[in-house]
Amino acid sequence: NNPPWPAFRGYHEYSFAHATMGVRLPTILGKAIDDAARTLNEQSSEDLIIDLVDCLERMDQLMADLSGNAKLRPIIDDGEADVPLWNKEIAKYFQGKDFMNAPWLFAEAYKYRRLHECFSVSKYWKGYDVFYRQKCDTFSRSAEAVFELSTRFAEPFKPQENIPDAERLEAERLMFLELTQVCLWGNATDLSLLINMTEEQIKSLQSTGGDHLAATEKNILGNHLNRLWETVKSLREKTGGRIDFVLDNAGFELYCDCVYADFLIQSGLAKQVRFHGKRYPWFVSDVTKKDWEWLLNTMVYGHLFPKASEAERESLRRLGDRWKATSLQQYEKEGKWVYEQHPFWCTGYTYWDLHSEAPDLFLHLSRSDLVFFKGDLNHRKLAYDCHAPASTPFDVAIGPMASASGAPRVCSLRTIKSDVVVGLGDDGDLISEKLDKQEPGWKISGKYAVVLLSEGRPG
Ligand code: F6P
Ligand code: MG
């Protein structure tokens, strides 16, 4: 049950796989080691220090394996629910494979799993997140865009009264389109690509104003936004009205996801939103439960933005309060916002295998009216991270996630940061060839995006 196109691998010098496996991953791991060393230097208890020194030694070993292109060994049984999934996949498909000749997607995911193992087998540092400082820091440097949204949405979205229905619907449609783009472009600030960003760079990636959005829509190369609106509009009449977000990055992207989800609930378009996060640090900046809680708490109690005005701070508090203290608990009690973390999300499987390897999760998602997959990695997983032509229709590229019985309706909101590009329409191959010539780095810059919808197949 595989696609007919070859998967990218680290030794493919023409692909981003090569630079990622050879240069980016060792750089990311080096920074992770620096972070753990910094934490070590802050400790006073000998037990904790000795235990963390062991974690650092395991990280050094991982660095040696990665730079020396070692063969992939099984994951140590550290009690995580995903161990059987990992070791089954290694035994079945990747025996004897090394970091460079295993499929890129698998080898890259494996590195993050091994990094987690460095801590999960320890006594005191099981839950340590080497990327946590970086995630918090980037959000604190996103002030401008954060306040632009909080000042606009502190007051919950309410459809205007006393105007004709058609006008009200049009206002809602425009708001939907704008916030879908806010949610989409929120993905541009993933930290695995943008190490050491300046405040200026962050700002240019995060402008959220209306004019800017009109201009950026032309960079959405596969664009199902209008179909998406028709779909979401029809949910209001449904008894279910459940929307799922398979989350990507913490901090600013998560904040944008929540602004969007808040709008979907406040406007009555959806009755429930379920968020799916990761169980441990993943691809640098992906959302864990701790990141989720940090965001909501920092919005309400944090002192992150010393230069902000009192009105700005108040708007962020109000928004956070609505999501958390009053509304989040209320949302959670009423089942309006639910946070989940299935083990399958932190494995090396693509979503072509979701229905067979995690049937419980597949069934769960099949009950949703719409599942948003955020970001580049989720997109790679949907499309098997293989060399499909850019004209391949999205629902063909995602295989069983569109065609298996019970496949949910799926929407990928992704800024393009790696080789897989599908769903660009009949002229897709031409568009892609032209960009290859004119803008050689277009597949990794995050300047372009796709918003692609698949209707799924009701079971
Ligand atoms: O290392 C490459 C990669 O896996 C790409 O998919 C992307 O550049 C990045 O890491 C993760 O991006 P995102 O956070 O959008 O999934
Ligand atoms: Mg990510």
C-alpha cells in the first residue's frame, strides 16, 4: 500500500533531505546539548547533576551516531506507549539501514525519538525539554503580531445584529478567510529552520494585517480556501460540528491556531474543537502539553512583554482568560476545547499507515467533520514524503487518508518548507518547473503555501 513515487532519502543530494540529515540535524542537536549543559550548570543537587551528566553522555553518543552515519538501532524500552510502534517499524522495514539511506522522514523522526530517549531513561530528567527555552523565547519576541491579534479579538467575535442575513454571512466569510490565512502563515515561524532569528525576521514572518493577507494569498499555490469556506459554513447546520487540529508548532503558531479555533466556536461554525499535540519534544518546536499550558498561563499571568502598553497587556489577559480560566475550563467541561496526545503522532510512520497502525486514532478522527493538519511535517506525512509530481491531486497524494473507508475530511494548512509539493492543479508541473528555475530555494523558504482539502470517504 505504497505510492508509486520514491521516498526522499538523506543521500539524495538534490533534495533538502541531504542538507537536513548532514548539517541541520547535527546543528540542532549541538544546540540541544548546549541547552542541557546550561541546565546542568544551574543545578545544586548532586543526584540531579549525576543523572543529567548521563543524559549528556547519551546525547554525545547520539551525535556520534548521527555524524558517523551509524545503523539505526531499536529504541530502548523506556515505558513510552510508542516503543512497540517504533521497533516494529525498524524491524519490518529498516533493519540494517543507517541515517542516510533510510527514508528521510523516518530517519529524521528517529533522531527526535533517540533524543527523547537520552532523557526518558533517566531518573530525574524524564520530561526535560531541550527546546523549551527556545520556544518560550521566540514567543516573547513576537510582541507586535501577538498584540495585533489580541487587541482585535479580546472581545469575542459576534456576528453583527440588525443587518440583512446576506451581509452578516459575507462579514463572517471574510473573517473566516482572513483567520484561515492567519492560522496558515503562523506556520512560517517553525524553529527547526529559523535558528537564531532576529526580531526583525520574526516580525516580517508574522505580519497579520488585512492588506498583507491579500498579497500573500497569491503565494498559496494550491488554494482550496473557497471550498473550505463552503465546507465549514455547512457545519453550522450539523449536530456534530466537530473540528480537529493536528497541531504543529508551539508559541506563535499555536497562538494563531487558538485565535482561529476561538473564532470557529464563537461564530457558531463549530461546536467542538479537538487539539492534537505531541507527547514529548518533537522537531524542535512542536506543541507538547507543557507548551500548551505555558501559552495560556503566560497570556494571563506572564511578564513577557515589558514594553507593551497596559491596554495591550489587558487584551492578552482577556483573551487568555477566555481560553483558560473561565472559558477553557468551561470549554473543557462543556467539551468545547479538548487537548489530546496520541502516541502515534510521535512515530516515524507516514499517515498512509495511520488507519492500519493506529486504527483507534483513525476511527476517532473519522468522527470529526474536518481535520486540519498544520505545517510542513504533517504535510510530508500526509503525502508519504515522496517524489510525487506537483500536479498530483491532493486526495491521490494522501492515499488511504482520502480513500480508506472512514477517512475524515482533511485540510492541510502548510507553508512549503521541504521537497514534497502536490495539489498545484493541472498546470502544477509547469508552475513547479518555472519556480525551480526562477527561485531555486522556493521549496524551503516558507514563502509559499498550500491550503488543500480532501473530502474523505464516509465509512
Ligand atoms: O527538517 C525539515 C523539516 O522536517 C521540514 O519538514 C520543515 O522544514 C521542518 O522540519 C518542520 O516544519 P514544520 O514545523 O512546519 O512541520
Ligand atoms: Mg514543527
